[in-house]
Amino acid sequence: MIALVLVAGIGAGGIALLIAESELRQVIARQELSLLTSAAAFIDSDIQDKRQLLRLLTEQMRGREVTLAEVQELVEAHQTLREEFFNVSAFDASGTLVASLRDRNAKRINIADRKYFQDTLRLKEGVISAPFRSVLSGRPVVVLTQPLQDGDGKIIGVLLGAIDLQRPSFSAQLDALRSNSAGYLFIVTDNGTTIHHPNRSLILEKGDDGPGTIVEAALRSPEGWEDGILDDGEPVLLVHKHLREVDWTIALSYPVLSAFAPMHSVRLRAFVGSAILTGLAGLFGWAITKKLLQPLGRLHRHVEDISAGRADITVFDIDRADEFGHLSRAFYALSQRREQAEQELHRLATTDVLTGLHNRRMFDDFLPKALARAARSGQQVGLAILDIDHFKDINDTLGHAAGDQVLVEFARRLVGAVRTTDTVARLAGDEFVIVFEQLATNTEIDVLGRKIVDAMHEPFLGGGAQRAVTASIGIALTTSPAVTVDEIMRAADQALYGVKAAGRNGFAVNHVGAERVLRARG
């Protein structure tokens, strides 16, 4: 009887353990897939940010009408490019190298036969290349492209940002996540070419994607897991996730013995017990397993809370000495770097590269908000449009470099002449704007206009020589709360036209809705 009870107890405990083991395998695999999904999202975001950085740079070049001869100096002036890319280079429309951030004296190669170059010209938009070995550096790279266009929209070249596959920032960070764990991460393209692997010699090599291989299993579906795969003859838990931005799959190969080690330990303790201890051993094993998974469960919940906007990245900054603490802090470091990149992208998107002032994009967003604030408070808003008189002559006689010096000094004097509550922006070329808020009286705008004119009296230095520079300023004042952007812009343009008609070098004031300029000052 005792033997039957013992056998029954062991059998019941064994069946219960097998059920628990099956569920536990599902939990562990889903946890690993959740973490891999977060890693894939980070890589997608990193590539998207790099593409946006190149896109913003080409937009700035087009806005400034930069020639191919000026691209070298412009890319060298952007420190962010050195941090984000292994190299940034530019090629003319025939495929010949014209600029290289890494080596301005690089050999003038031609890439007209490269598919990514041809696709960029054909599609007139940026593409992501297949991995290849760079002719310039000899290193395995993937390049992001963006077309370079002149002011008329004609493509004059292609800008390339190269990512070194042997030292990519995102994969180096991902390797650190498993520095204290068994298993490894790898990334392959849809055709099986290796993008990232701990064994550097496999990069750019096409892996074995035959039936039953680890590469074939990783590419079989967009995401998932299975534990019946052999990797180098060892059974592994394979977890994989396809990226959105590129045709890549990131995967984790985790030895089954390591992945399910807590579960095996619980099973061993359960079967060596007696019939009486079988139930206790099963319960104890379940409690131990649950405790072991609690930190990983918390990390999983943190990822979900951040994705849903219920928490910020500080939840990853935890003080634990085990692998879960290392993993959480690594995600914290990755998230901090992503936030910094987003802030830098916002700064580039809203700042004029030459003068450091706000750009047209920032102005177009700011002016409607300023008018709305003034309507709520019942105060006036002033808008000044400024042109440098005869600026084309400066460029034609002294050169564009001297013209840029004049623009920078003009912007500096503008900022010094206005109040701290006023907003200065450069729209394009020599066209600047100022938004005046919190005006006490109508006469205050006259004082500000005169102060700006006086600030330009001192000669400007351009091209190694001093030159008198003057400005024409058209100022519009709101007369009622309900004023649109088009109305105040039209009134300021009308005032500017009046100054130019009167001989330039002065300012004029016009009320929104007036049919003529009310006041002009030389």
C-alpha cells in the first residue's frame, strides 16, 4: 500500500511537474521574445534616426544651395555625423566621389554601377543598401543614402552614411546585454547573409539556410521561438524577430540546458523525494522558479509600461549586481542615448546651421502660437521682416564666404538689439524675421526699429575688408485679436516694400488691415 501511495504520489507529482514544465517553457520563451522585440525596436529606431539625420542634412544643403564643392566642409562641420556613422561621403550624379568625412583626400572612386546608387537616382529618395565590403575602407558596411538636390529640385549627387558592421553601435550594445549569460545574438538579412555575429569572420558570409538549420528557422516567420533546433550540434532555444526598417532578422541562440536550468533543477529535486515529500518538492520548485522569474517579469513589465507611456526610462536604472541588473542598466544606457539623439535631431531640425538662429520650420510653428497667446491676453504682436540691402552685390563682389560672414554678424547684432522676449529667425538667404510679443505701447515698436537700424551702423567685416551694411525693415502691428498669419505677413511685406521704395536703410510700421504704411523712419 505504501509503495502504491509512493508510486501514486511520485506519478502525480511527475505529471504535475511535466504540466508546469510545459507552461514554464512557454513563459521563458515569451520573456526572451519580449526582450528581443525591445532590442529590435531599438535597432529600427537607431536606423530611422540615422536616416532622418541624413535627410535633414540634405534639406539644409538644398536650402543653402550648397554646391558639390562645398559639401566636404559642410559634412566636416557636423560633429553628430562622426558619432553616428563610420563615414559620410558624397558622390556626384555620375557616381564619382566628391567628399569623404573620414578622409578628404580619399581616392576618387566611382560607384555608378552600385545598385543602391542607381536606386537612389531612380526613386529620388534614400535607400538602405545590402551589406558589402567598402572600397574606401575595406570594412564590411551597410550604407544609408539620400539624394542631393539643387534649389530647382534637380538631383546633383548622392549622400552616403556608412555603418561599420564590425563595430556598429547598436549591435555592440546588444552584445553587452548577454555578456554574463549563455547564448549569443546574431543578425541576418532575408537572403541569409550575416550582418552581426560574435564570430566576426562570418560577417558578410551567407549562412547555411537549408531545412532544419538555425538560419532557416530564424527566417521562417516574422517572429517566434522554438527549442528543437541544433546549433553546432547543441540543442538551443531560438528566438527571432524581423525588423521594420530593413530586411533583417535579429535572433537569439540560447542553449536549452542554460535556458531551462531552473526548471531542470526543480524536476531533479522533485523526483528524489518520497511520496510525502513529492507534493512539497513540487510546491517548493514552483516557488523557486517563480522567484527566479520575478526580476525578468518586472523588466518585461517595465518595457510594456514605457511602450504604453506609463513610465519613463528611469525605471531601468536599478541597483542589482546580478544579470538582470546588468540587462536593465544596459537598456537604460541605450534609452538615454536614443533620447540624446532625438534631442540633437530636434535641434538640427529647428536651427539655422549658419547663424545659429531659429529656422523657417521653427518660425512657421512659433508665429501662430504667438498670435494665439496675444489674442488670449489682449496684447499686441509685432512682426518684422528684414532684408540686407544689396546683399547680392556682397556675394557677387566679395564671394559667398564673405556673404556668410555678413549674415552671421547681422544675426548677432539682431539678437543684441532686441529684447529677451523677442524671437529672431532666419527664413532663407538674407531674409530674417523678428516676432515682438508683450508690446506695452505703439511707440515701443518705433524704439525697437530705430535700435535695429542703429545696430547696423558699425561697418561689417567681410572678405578681409570692412563694408557698410544696411537693412530694410518692414514691421506689422496687430490691431485686433483675430489676426491670421497671412494677414500679419502681408502687412509686414507691405511695410518692407514701402521702406525699399523710400530708398532702403530704414524701417516702416504698418497696422494689420491698413491699406498703406502708417509710419516710416530712415
